[in-house]
Amino acid sequence: MNTAFWKGKRVLVTGADGFIGSYVTELLESECGVSPHMIRAPRHRDCDLLDLAACQRAVADCEIVIHLAAITGGIGFSRMHPATQYHLSTSIDLNMITAARKSGVKKFVALGNLFAYASDAPIPLLESSLFDGLPTDAHRGVGWMKRNLALMADIYFREFGFPMVVVYSANAYGPRDSLDPKHSHVIPSTIMKCLSQNSLVVWGDGSPTRDFLYAEDVARGILLATDTLAPPQYINIGSGSEISVRELVGLIAHHTEFRGPVSFDATKAGGDARRCVDISRARALLGFEPKIAMEAGIERTVKWYKERFEIARF
């Protein structure tokens, strides 16, 4: 990490109390050398980002903004509330960009995800494919919202010289992810089922592949893009590999010591057949390289969830 870039800068992290945000704030201190008193991390209860005035107060005197806040949830939430998710998250994005631009922020980094890419985009996903085709039906709202971040970076740079970049991350996982079954993604959801149920039913036939990136690696990629990537660029980060849902479930079952029957319901949609990213640009431009392999990441994640389940029993 380029510690010289961060020296003396005040950093605002939106969504700092969220999953990825907690890792970003930790790495700002441990790897970027930013003093805690130079990190502004407002909680949602104290700073409503749907209120432009609140956004303006949050960015005041900050040189760097790392924008992670969004209306998130699992695939069920995205399918049921595409318009709500799109409207609220886009409103937050526009408020933050407007406030940061007017405040004279020197670098603005937003976090996207792979739902921004079309379901039929060539695999592995290249940045050049971002605006080809439509985001998948299952994630239409969040897909367009995240794709629009790259558009915002471009047009605000063209008109105002606003220094915004976007990081498109593979599926994040790891300790501190959601414990709420209604909003959890496939890895935490499967772990919690293995720890609490006698049998496991998985949607789809298990053949789709996905790209998962440990949360600390996601945070590290975001920070590398902050101190390295020139606006208005956008870039992919991921594990550099893919794993099938069937293999993933087997890995989780092993580390949770799940002994019950596992079945795959092929009548339920399993999502896109393949989804992984090409990280060659991130390697070349950022020096990005994932540090936590899938096996080790799942082991750490399962351990964290086991501890939470033990606490919940007492």
C-alpha cells in the first residue's frame, strides 16, 4: 500500500459499520497508516445518506471518500424489491457524489459488484464488457444501480473533473457477514443451515460456478484502487478462480462437520451458469493479488459463525 498517499489525509468511509466497511477501516489503520482520528465512519443511525444535508456534513474537510453504503440483501431481497433497491441506493450514490464534489474531495471510490455485468457476458468478465447487454433478471435493480456507478464516474469527470473510480468486486464472504437469513448470501446462508438444520436443500443443480473473494481481500483491493487508480476508471477484483456451488457446499459441509443429507433442487433457479472475473488489469494497475485462498477463507468464516451460534444458545 502507498502509505505516502494517505499521509495527513482525512478519510470518510460510508457503510463503515457494515461487512466490508469494517475491514476497510481496519486496513486504513494497519496497512495505510491512517490515524484513527483521521477516519470518519458515521453510523446509519447518526447519518442518513438519503438526506443531502447529512451527506454534506459527513464529507466536510475530508480529502478521500470510500463509498460502501447501499441497500443490500440476498437474491430473495433483490428479486422482491428491485425498484426499491435501485431507487434508494441510487439516491444515496447521487447524494454522496454531489456532496463530495461540492466539498472538493480529492478521490472518491465506490464499490460495485458483478451483478452489473450481463448474464451472457463472456467469462471471465472483462471491464470492456461492463456495458454490453442487460444485467440478469434476478438482480436487475442492483445490477443497473451498480453499473451506473461507472457511468457516474465518467460523466461527473467529464463535466466537473470529479475524481471518482469504481471497484467491481466478486462475491465477498468472510467473518462479520450477515446473521439475518433474509439478507444473507449463499455462503453465510449455507453455513447457518449446516449449523442449525438436520438436512440441507440447495437451490439449483449445483453446477453454476461463482467467484468468491475474502472480505479482507476486497477491502485491500478497494484501498489499492484508492491510492493508485486514475479517475474515471473502473476495475474488477476477484479471486482469479471459480468454484461450483456443489463444490462450495461440500467445502462448507466439511468445515461445519455437517453429517445430514444434502440435496439439490433443480426446479429452483440456480442463477447464471458461470460468474467470475478477469483480474489481469487489477494485477497490472494496482498490484492486486488475493491473499486468502478459498479453503482457508471458508475455515475462518465457519469458525466465526460457529462462535456466534454458541453465543446464541446461552
